[in-house]
Amino acid sequence: MPLQLRPVQSRTAPPTSYENALADELEAVYGRGVHDLPGVVSALNAGGLRPADGSDWTEETFAAELARLAGEA
């Protein structure tokens, strides 16, 4: 049986506008060569996309949000 990549195979619903915006922002950050956690967090704060509570991102809140979106929180 050949392997097939299905990136949305575990998704239970279409992504929200927030999830799409976060994905777009992360893609742009990574595209600029930023790959370390402090740099990603700094770039997200500079870009203006905020967590749901409107605060600045921290390494802890960013990691928690990724875990939540992955269904691990």
C-alpha cells in the first residue's frame, strides 16, 4: 500500500480565520529565515497578530497556543 500525505486528515472542521491568519503569519516569519522561538515570538508581536486575549505573545503563550491548536491542551 503506497503512503499518501494528507495534511488535513486529522482536521475535524475547516480552519477558522484566526487559524488561517496565524498560519499565514508563521509562514511569512519562517520565510524570512526566522526559526528560533524567541525570534518567532518577536516577529509575531511585530506583525500585530495577537492571542485571543489581545496581549503580546510570549514563548509560553505561543507554545500553549500551538499545543491547543494541535489538540494537546
